[in-house]
Amino acid sequence: MEIVDILIKNANELITLKGPDKSRTKKEMSNLSIINKGSIAVKDGIIVDVGKNLKYKSETVINAKGKIALPGFVDPHTHVVFAGSREFELDMKLRGLTYMDILKKGGGIFYTVNETRKAPEESLLRQSKNRLDSMLMHGTTTCEAKSGYGLETETELKILKILKKLNDSHSIDIVSTFLGAHAVPKGYSADEYVDVIINEMFPRLKGLAQFCDVFCEKGVFTVEQSRRILNTGKKYGLIPKIHADEIVDTGGASLAVEVGAISADHLLMSSDKGLKEMAKKCVIGVLLPGTPFSLMQQTYAPARKMIELGVPVALATDLNPNCWTENMQFIIQLACLNMKMTPAEAITAATFNAACALGLNSTIGSLEKGKQADVIILDCPNHKFIPYHFGVNLVETVIKNGRIV
Ligand code: NIG
Ligand code: FE
């Protein structure tokens, strides 16, 4: 009998997400490919078998009776490296100030930029590591993380180097995104700062980022400026992503399609035309319901409409000082309760489609033979409990790369 490293057996629901190896849309998002009383065998970090009553020998046998097992959550949009905190902004929000009001007063991103610029590297590393630890405890096994609290070359590089160190040392796999275009720093016009990004920052990013992102928004970077940045990034091998149509519809969704972005994120205000274009070109819509929640907004991204139009939808925390949560279970809860996604759709969006938003769907995002063994066990009887039993951490065991972490 073959000996494996870990055998998980008898899971009430083994949620495999087995299916086509491309982003799931429409009805496909509802199919979790669940095996009742399912087992999974892991060896050398890889899933070697999935099924019922598997016959393997292992020193580590996890009896998941009464529990569920699923792929580790993938969080495809975070700003995990930042210094300080902005809890005091809550009082301003309660008084009715909007996100943009706070930003225009020099708070928001600018407050965090000041804190991040002056933070010693060890401090920034430690603060970020603590958040990654919390993400892992809440079931996230892979995440994306952006720079963007430097807005000057050296600090942007400092953040990306910290992400590289964290990726090398932490159990969570981190994919880095360069977001030099997160805001326009004091003393520059937007066009002047775009020149700095293009002439000074891009040439120094080698090996430090895989994606390039822009905060394309009224009062931040225009569609034209965003296009210039993302197209130049492509020449440096960076795949475009975009913060699009969060507050105003500027045509960010269409720009994402035009530049060949892998995802467009936020999308609260996108036009039907933009969403239809995204559906046609399979640009992933990464929805971040934590952000309108933290801003106490009534409006969320139109997830139902997007799914009906055929946009492949993913979910992410947007972890940042304005929306501070490490917890993808909470995001699934918001997706269901505030955006009317079904539990199955939200789970697909937080695993397989999230992996697609990082181009990693051939190795993670589903539990299939040959894939990386990133598996989480949740102490609940079925997947509908994730949005139903909210405000607690249901994760009991996290297996990353075939090791219990
Ligand atoms: O995705 N909107 C722009 N960027 C972040 C927020 C960053 C911040 O407020 O510090 C977001 O929500
Ligand atoms: Fe963001």
C-alpha cells in the first residue's frame, strides 16, 4: 500500500471545485464538485488522489468527519504592507465624510504614505508578517499584495523588497503587484508623477513584481494616464490590473479590456457596456465588498448582474488601512448577505476564480490530482455554513504545500 504524507478522510463535504481549467462563469460558479464523505491524499506537497474511501497508509491521518475540506482561500487583492493605522478616520466617516473627502484633506492614503515612508524596514516587515499570520489562520494560503504607500521610488522599492522577503519566509505564497499609481504625491501634478513612474520606477522593478495596477478614478488617475502606465508596464513584462469604477464610472472596465488586464477590481459603478466587454474577454471582476462595508455604503458591486452577464467573478479582502480585514470568510459572508451571491458562487469566487485572477489556476484553486496541496478544513457540516455562521473563524486546520501550518 502506498504511503502518503497526509490523508484527510471522511470529510462531510470535500469541496473539490474540479471543473474546466479556466475562469468559471454563470452556472459554472455554482458547481463546487462536492464529494460527500470524501478523502484526499497528499505527498511531497502535491495532491496524489481525491475520492471516497482512499486506500493509503499515512502517519498523519486527519479524520474530517462532520467537517468540510476545500482549497485554501486565494486573496487576489491586498495592500498588506503598510505602517500605522487609521481607526481615527471612523469618526470622520460617521460624521458623513466620504473616502474622497478624507483623501483630499491629506488623510487616507496620504496618511499611510507618511507612516510607511518613515517606518524602518524591520517594523514594516513585522507589521506585515502579523497580518499574513492572521490571513493564514483564517484560511488564506495564497495572496496578491501591492506596493503603493511609497509614492516615491525608494519607498515603493522598499515595499516590494519586503514582499519578496515575506514570500521567501512565510507559508503564504505572495504574488506582488506594483501600484506606484495609488495616488498623486504632494508637489506633483498627476502627469508629472506619471512621468516619474514611467522613467524612474519601472526601470528598477526587475524581479520585484508580476503585475502592475493603477487607481483609475475621478480625481486620482484618468483613463488616459492609467492607459499610459499600464501599457508601459507591459513593456517591462508586468501584467495589468486596475482599480476601476469604484466611486465614479470613468470607463475603467473598458480600459481593463483594452489593455488586456487579467482583472479589474472594485467595479461598483461600471457601465453595462464595460461589464459586457469584460465578460467577452474573460477579464476577472475582483469584487471587494469589505470596502463599501467599511465605508458604511449602501451600494455594493452588482455581483448578480455581473454573473448573469458572464463576468467571471472573484472575491478579495482589499486588506488596507481603510478596510482592515484578513478574513476571506467574512468577505464570503458580505458577498452573500450584501451582494446576493450564493454560498457556492462565493466559494468559487474566493478559490478557483481568485486563482485565475493571479494566473495560478493550473496549480491552485481546486483540489485535483497533481495540484499543490493547499487545503483547509473548516469545523462546520456543509459549505452553506460559511456565510451562515458569521463573525467567527471556522478554520480548524490549514495545510500549505502539503504541510500542516
Ligand atoms: O482598493 N482605492 C484605492 N486603494 C485602496 C484603499 C487604500 C487606502 O485607503 O489606504 C482600495 O480601496
Ligand atoms: Fe485596493
